[in-house]
Amino acid sequence: MTSKTLPQPPAAELSIVGLGGSAGGLEAFEAFFRNLPADTGMGFVLVSHLDPSHTSILTEILQRTTVMPVVEAADQMLVEANRVYVIPPNRDMTLFQSRLQLSLPEQPRGQRMPIDAFLRSLADDRGEHAIGIVLSGTGSDGTLGLRAILGGGGISLVQDPATAQYDGMPLSAIQAGFATHVLAPERMPAILQANRRHHAEISPAPATIGGMSRIMMLLRSGTGHDFSGYKKSTIGRRIERRMAQHDIEDIEVYARYLKAHPAETQTLFKELLINVTSFFRDPEAFAILKKDILPQILAGKPDDYVVRLWVAGCATGEEAYSIAMVLREVMEESGRELKAQIYSTDLDDDAIATARTGFYPVNITQDVSPERLRRFFVKEENGYRVKKDIREMVVFAIQNVIKDPPFTRMDLVSCRNLMIYLEADLQGRLIPAFHYALRPGGVLFLSPSESIGGHTELFSPLNRKWKFYRTAPSLASTRAMMASGLAWTTDATRSPPVEVMTKTKDTNIAEMTRRALVQSFAPVSVMTDSKGDILYVHGDTSRYLRPPPGQATLNAVEMAHEGLQLEMRSALGQAVSHGTPTLEREVSFMVGAEVRRVRLGVRPLPDPEPGLGLVLISFQDLPVSDPGKPARRRRAPSSADRERIEELERDLAYTRENLQATIEEQQSSNEELKSANEELQSTNEELQSTNEELETSKEELQSVNEELITVNAELQAKIEQLAGMQNDMKNLLDNINVGTIFLDDRLAIRRFTREAAKVYRLVTTDVGRPLADIKSDLGGDDLLAQAQQVIDTLIPFEREVRTIGGDWYLTRIQPYRTLDNVIDGVVITFSNVTARVAAEQAEQEGHDIAESIVDAVDKPLLVLDGAFSVIFASNSFYRDFKVSPGEARGRSIYSLDYIAWDSPALKDLLENVLPRKQSFSAFPLDSHKMRLGGRRIVCRTSGKPLILLTFEKDTA
């Protein structure tokens, strides 16, 4: 740890650290703050999974590990540097304009993700000054929050799973790739300090521009991608983050490091690919998409229309799946089932791989409603997987929209996560490309932070707030792209609009020619899928196919005439199973009494989409021999031949009947199997629903378990604290040698110290018994009555008592007050004062003896203090001078009326001579015919100087 003090940042640049922990997080929190200096210049906000019904003592526990103030967060509280804020129980917390926003939780107890919610708001509010830390805990809370922080330019720290009591949350963040540092909690403060020093010390220099250019060249040569059109501030922040991780402060040095380490080039490339997205980002925008935009796109479209959509910069696929779900809902609510093709592209191959799997952590419950989770996702052990019907609507591909050509004939293009990171020039070149990709009347969907810029001639706004734009008819986009210099445009395509229109006309002529040739020369055909269901019909097929009786069907095999059906079924099976075409097979069949011959062709076609299995079945009539035309003379068959022919014909007819019966039985079996499959599917759905309920219960129990673990950790810390306090109290009471008995409001024994056993005959088993049942050594003193009076009046009692053995104790009885200031009994203490009493008695005895001796001398005596006030006089003095003790004691000797003390000579003797000579004698008091003697003495007890005056009768 460094001791260097850094300057405090202004409020706008204050770095705020969000720490998230769950089960086992308390120990990690303590380790973190125990190694954190008090002057980091950052604010710290703790978010933990707390029991909503239990008062948290996390604030009190953490205050013992740091000198920074630790407070429980309150609504609208401003986050300040060098302070720690702890989330209260049963509250959701977010950050807005550096102020904490508290609210009651909306999600059920087992589905709350408070760490994700706070870290995402922290990323939105602080940007590159946001720091996210995920510590010990189960589940995946915090993963999506770290992704948002990284996307905003901040840094993320994750506890090393080997040091965590529960590694679920750290592993989730690490496996998702959102951890810039993985280390133990006690090492995290050093990383934070190093990062802050790096930002405080690094300053722009002329060499920075050159270093940035060299880094861009190294990225282009190493990855094939040009980032020169990206915003320099965005790229700069991520380069600085990589520099801080390698402890490099000069961008020129980092450029050389990048050149020497190709692996770092790939790491920086991944760092620059900002994959920040979520399901239904900006929910109100998706509500507009569902209510207004998609219905307008689908209005008036034929039933065989294919809806085409393109999501550019899809990151990990959440936005593409969100649009697919909304489109599915719109089609279901309108009762139309149109085919949809959603092309979703991104530059990051890792993000595309994640999107293709369609598997997301449980944190998506914060963004996806329970209804959509049920309809469009399958719950698995560690998250949710997109269902097959939604997954098949989306095609994911790696694409660089700057280098690669766009898709065309799109109904909607969504680009909500890309242009905000590009310079204005590159944005202006992409907008015409999106216009070129859209059909006439197509819709462009941007994020609230993006716009079409100056290309108002290409689009008209549909919703200005949520940035929906409709294409306007214009060739300006084509001209703009030809002049844009985008990598996918070539010199050959840079032709004037006239040539473009000519090419369009040539294409139409070629299409007309193709159609004429098909109509004139192609045989009658049907296009079917792998099951034989008809998708497209060319020509008049009534000579070969007819609707069968019963339930209507479009299956070509079932519609075929008898005799043709068997051949078609066999050929279709060969084409689908083995890809073997059947070409020019001659088949004869009967239609009533008419014999027809046809050349049958069944050809498998290459699939435009996987799993479709297209098959082309063609029919070409063959001539049938004319019955009126004389045939060649044949040898008349013999009777044996005729019998053989008849027998073979009967066998053939029997075989055909059996085959037809077998086919019908097979079809019946298929129907039964289909019905059984539907029942099994229904049962599977019920089991799936039951499984989802069990998963929900499991999540709730897991959440409760995490909360209980946190509460248990807090209570364990409290128990340790109480144990320490109890040990301190025991040693205190044992060493002050004061007997103490704690009684409840019924005067039953709560606790007692060993010294109390000298007064009351107490043993350990007496705890809980009434004190009245215990014999004491106090004789006739009734302390219980006094204890009851203290409980009733709350007035403390104090008295010295004597035991039977002769020991004296100062007894005090005071009310027993709880921390809540509730009277719950009394405390009786016994302080042994035997030695003091004995000393007082000895002193009093000595005093009495001294007074007896003085009185026996039968001479007037006075004892004065340093201020010449009377503190003692003998009985002879009171008798001879006819004064009472009350009139003399405590008064100055100069104020006594019965002696003329105002003599200057006497004053000089007392005040000046006596301090020098220590004594004098035979000073005449003429008014009383006495002589005065004096001596300075010292009190042995207090060490105070005193004056002893003696009076003797004058015998002269």
C-alpha cells in the first residue's frame, strides 16, 4: 500500500465503488476495508442480500474495520468521498446524480438482483468513474452489472473463487468475461489506488496523438479491423485501462509493448468491442415497436410474405431476441402467421457465439417479464435458454458494417448499440447504408442517443423520442454510398443513377424471360417440404392430384391418384432420406376406366435455410397406346398361359389390396402415434411447468439461504463481540474486588461475582433462586426490603453494614437499567471498608486520647491553621476566657473579642517572628495577666503547618 496522498477529485469526477456480496460476503467486506486507506478519495457503496425482516448490524460490524464513517444508506443521500454506505434491509437501491435512490422491492424475494440493479445505475451515472466489485456469493447477481460498468469505461474487480466461501457469483462474472482483475479482497485496495494514481498522473501530451495512431495501425494490421473512425475518447479510456493493468504510464511505451506482444493486441481488440446490451432495453421504445411500428409494417402484407429485419451491432443477441419476441406477440395477437427472417450481426465473434447459444443468466429476470420468460424461455440449472421457435427466427453472423455490404430489402433495421461510439463522419456514412438496406417504407430504429444527423431527405420521423424513422423515396442514399468510401463499395459501382436505373430495367427483363421459359417449357410441378406438404404449384396438376375425401389436406402423396401414390411415396422417401433423385420414372395408373401414363420426377433441392427440406415433384404425360389401332399379330396364348396370367393378375390385385391396407394401417398408426405424441407433449409441458415452479421455489429457498447465511455471519460477529465484552466484564469485576449481585424485578439472582460470596453464601447453582432463600452473614440487616424500595422508588440506597465475622462493607443498591432504559431489577454491590473503618476508629481513639491529655494539662491551649483561624481549643481555654466552642472554632484569632489581638507587636510576632524562629515564649498579655507562648507544628496526617499557642498565668 502506498502512503502517497492524492488530491481530492471534484464531485463530477468522484469515483464510486460498488461492492456486491452475498453468502460469505461479510468476511470479504472486512478483508477489503481492513486493507483500505482512509483517504482514497472514493465513495464506497455496499450492496448485500439481506433478510428483509431482520435488522442488519452490517454497518456496526464494518465500522470496526475502518476509520472511515460507515452509515446505512438513506433516500436521496449524496455519496461523498471517504465514506461507506450500506444498503438497508428490504430496499432496492440505485444511483442517480451521485445520490442514492431507495425504493421497496418489486420483484419476489427469490428473484431480486439488487447488486445488478445498483451496478447498472452506477455505470449509467458515473461512466468511466464507476468501479464494480463482486465478492463471495451464490448465483449470478452482479454479472450484468459488471458488463454495464465495463461498457461505460469503468473497471471491474472479482474475488478469486479460491478465496471465496461461495464461488457462484465470482465464477459467473469470470466465465462471462466481465472481470478486469481477479484477486483476493485484501489485494483489491492496491489496485484501486494504482488506478486512481494512473488517472491523476497521466496527462495529455503531444506524443499521445502519435502513440494513438500507432496503436490504431497495430490493431488494423493485427486484427484486420480499422478503429480510426471510433470516438477517440472511448478508445482512449480503454487503452488507459489496459495501460493501468500493465502499470504503464506512457502511451508510447504501451504502443511498443503492443507491438512486442501480439496477444495483447487481441486483448485490446476485445476490450474495444463494447458489448453492452440487455433484453428490452428502453421498455417504452419496445412498447411503441409492438403497438405502432410492427403493425404498420405487417399491414396489407400477403400471407406468404417474408418479414425481413436486420439488427446491426447485436452484441450478445438480447436485442435481436427481444425484437423476435415482440414480432411473435404481434403475429399471435393479429392471428397471422408470417415467415420472419431476422439477421443479427456483430463484429465480435465471441459475442455472436454467445448469441447463437441463446443461453443467458438468471439476471435477465430484471429485464424480461415473467410472462415472456414463461412463453419464450426454458429454465435451466444456471439460467434461461431461448426457446427453439424464437431461436429459429434469428440468423446470427459476423459482420463489419463498415467493411461488409449491408443486407437489402429489409422491413426494419435496428442499430441501437453502435453509432454512439463512432465519430460523426462515420455516422454520416452509415445512415445512407441503412437507407439503402431498407425497402421503400421500411423503418430505422435507433437508440435515444443517436440520430440520422443531416440526412433528413432520406427519412421521415415516426417517433422522435424513441427514434423511429421511415424511409423516404430517394436515390440520395445510393449516391451517398458511392461517394462515402465505405470499404464494401468499389470503383465499379460508382456509377451515376441513370446506369443504376438501367441495370434495374435489365434485371426486370431477365426476370420476365425466366418466367416465360418456365411457363412454356417446364413440366407441371409442385414444390413440397420433406413431409410432402405442398408449398407451391406450377401448372395444372388436376390430372395427377385430386383432393381426397374426408378432412382436407395439402399433402401431395395423399392427393395423388391411386397407382401413382405408391410411387410418389417411395420416391419422396428416397429424396428426403438419402438425397437420391428419381428421374423420368414411367408410371401407369387408372383414373376411373382411363389408363394414364406419366413420367414422374422427384428432386431434392438445396435448402435456402437449414431444416426446410424442399423437394420438387414434376409430372410429364406419356402417350397411351390407341385401342382402335390394329396391333401386331401375336401368338394366341394357350389355356395354361391364360390361367397363369389370371393367377398372376389375381396375385397382383391381392398384393395391391394388402399394400393399400398396410398403408392405411400405417397411416392409422401414425395418427395414433401423433395423438400419443401430443399427449406426451402436453404431459411434458405440465412437467416443465412443475419444474419451473420447483425452480422458482429453489431460487426462493436459495435466496432465503443466502440471507440466513448473511444474518448468521452478522450474528456470529456479534457473538464474538459479546464474548469479548463478557470476558472484559468478568476480568473487570474480578479485579476490582467489589462483590456484586444482579437481581431481577422479583429479586431473583441473575448473576454474582466471587466477592459477593463473602457476604451471601452463594454457589453457582443459586442463579435463578430468590435472594431471600440465601443465608447472609449480615446479621439483622434487611437489604431485601431496601432493594424492593429501590425498585419501587428508583432512589439509590447506600449504607455501611457489618458481617457476623466483624468485616465492614459499604453497600450500594441501584436500579438495573437495560440499554433501552427499562428498569429490570437492582444491582447490589459490597465494597470491603474494614481497613478504613478500623483506621477511622484508631484515628478517633487517638483524637479522644489527645483531647483527654490536653484537658488534663489544665492550661489554656489554642491550635491555629495557616490563616490564623481557630481549629482547636482546650476546655481550660473555654473556661478561663469564658467562651463557648461555637464562638471560637473556625474564627480568625484577630476577630476574637475577648483578647486584644490588635497589638502590632503581637501581630508581628505571629506573622513574622514565628515563621523565622519557629517558637516564642513569655509574651505578656496585660489585659489577662497571662504570658503567651507559641510553636509551629505540622499535622502528621495532612502535612499542613499549624500554630500551637499556650497561655500561662503571669506570676510576676
